[in-house]
Amino acid sequence: MSGTVDRQSDLAVTGLAGAETRMTWNGTGSGSMTHAHRSDGSEPARQYEMAFTAVTSGVVIPVPRTPTSWPLSGSTTHQATIKFTGGEKDGATEQRNVTVAFDGTQYATVTVNGETFTVDLANRGRPGHGHRRP
């Protein structure tokens, strides 16, 4: 497996001076990623190339941060174009539009190309802790 990541962001944060109880993040970002994988020597390599843009809108974070403080409001949006080489998606190009919305609870609402999921921010990075909403 191999890959590269090139990512840049331009973010503005307010609420950093004095005895603030909240900080707010706004800004944009963009980047690209490549990933190549070969499961064994007999299969052709699979690879994807992704280019993306990102927007952070009014993500309000409580101050001071604690292990159980969650973003109070706001959202992040990512739009990505993914090109596949090799494997079952060889030659395909897909679009992903992802929005993550925060509401002050440990659960964020994630919408991927119109399909909605709930993600438990307390368990991020652990498999099986997101679920689809009915």
C-alpha cells in the first residue's frame, strides 16, 4: 500500500482573546490524495486519485475544551472527485458530497450524497460507531 496527501486550509478563528467561552471556525480548504493497493502479487493494483474542496462554516467550539465538549453548531462540507484505476471500478469517476453538521451533542449528522448517518464523536476512529438514520 502506498499513498500521498497534499492538503491546505485557510481558516479564521474568532474568540481567542480574553475570557471567551466559545471560539468560531470559518474557512476553506482543498487538496488531493492518491492511494495504491495490491492485495497480492497475482491481482492488478487498485489505485484512486482524489481532488477535494472543503468549507468550514460557523463551527462553534466551547472554551475551555473538555473530553465531553462537542461543537455547538456549524458545519463542514467536502466535495470530492475520485478517479479509479484497476479493480472492479477501473475507469470510473465518482463524486462525493459530504456535510457534517454539529448541534452541541456528541452526535454529528453526516450526509453523504444525500444519505444521512449519525456519527458518535466520542467514538470517532472506532469501527461500527456510525449508523444510518431511518
